[in-house]
Amino acid sequence: MDCLFCKIVEGTIPSRKVYEDDRVVAFHDIQPQAPVHMLVIPKKHIASMNDAADDDAQLLGYCLLVAKKIAKEAGLEEKGYRIVNNCGPDSGQIVFHIHLHVLGGEKLAPLGNTH
């Protein structure tokens, strides 16, 4: 498989890891959209949320908990942070290996309508 994130999991492509265990890897985004921009990816290849199965629920929930952990370690807990998952090309998903963006370090603009 020619998946950039699978290669990061394998260690064949370097990354600035902030967390790793037997289920996930978290690392700094190479094209940050905020002062702090990290990604959390499961080691299991799942192309997008559309490809997630019922038996992936525990893994995907765990990814959220890791996102919380790395946000806290990056000092984002007090002022806040954003967790984003893009699903499909029209959403802006570029790498088709499910991942969470953890963004913070500045006041982020609201998303969409606020009413």
C-alpha cells in the first residue's frame, strides 16, 4: 500500500512524534494551520470515516483520548483547542488514512454559522 501515514507508522518516513503506543501515533503536521498542529492516526489503516466499521469504535474513541492527552501536554488544555476529522476529498482530506487534527495555540476562528 502506498499510504504516507502507513509509512510513518512503519518508520520508513520520519515524523516529529509526540506520542506512540501499540494502537496510535501522534506527530506534528508538516504544514501547520495553527501554532500547534498535531495529527493523531491509528496504526490500523482505515481510509476515512466512511470506511470505519463498528469494530473500529473503540480504536476511534481511543484516538480522541490521545488527542486530549497530547493537547494537554502541548499546553492547550486551559485556553482550548480544536479536534477535526476531514472525510473525503470535498472536506479537504488529502491523506486517505483516517486522522484527527489537533489545533491550537491561538484563538481560532469560529466554524460556520454560530446560530
